[in-house]
Amino acid sequence: MNSLSALKGLPVNRIKIDGGFVRDLLTNPRSLAAVHSIMALAKSLELDTVAEYVENEALAARLTVLGIDYGQGYAFGKPMPLDEVLAGLKGDSARHAHITDSSDSGSIRLNSRLA
């Protein structure tokens, strides 16, 4: 059984798009095609999408146009200890609204991030 066959039977609600495709999608037509195809597959299976390695606003904007739901990467902030993140969120309700309540902590909903 290949991994795509297994996907339809897995109890998942989200597909993560590998940063290897995301990092150069602005300059590599094959990466762009892969991200677009993964997004289309996820949507047809009624799954959300998370893009890794969203390093700048240009990537975040393009992913939003493509219909990707969430992003992770330096465009949203550098990695930091969890206690610092939580302390910062206590006084910043606007930023808190952008962080998902899923098990993919650190994922940012792209359409609200760029709104």
C-alpha cells in the first residue's frame, strides 16, 4: 500500500506540507505545482493544510492565495521557549487569535495573519 492509499483511512484533519516544497515555491515551478497539488488533494479530502518553512511575508502571501490554511516559520516569529510564548500571549489577545488551538502549536492561520 502506498502512502496516498493509506491517507484516506487515517483519522487526520490536517496535512502538513514539507518545507522542502514551500521554501522555493516562488522560484521553482515544480515546488509550486507540488504545493498546489497537495492543497487540492487535502481540500478534496476535506482536510486543512499547514505549510512549513514560511520564512517571509512573500511566501505567506502566496500560500494564502493558493488556499493554504496555516503556516509555520520565521515569518511569524523565531522559535522561543514555550513559557516565553505563553507569557507574551497573556497580554496580547490580538496575536493569540492567530495561534491555532490544535496540536500543531505554532501554526498560524494564514488568512487572519495577512488580513
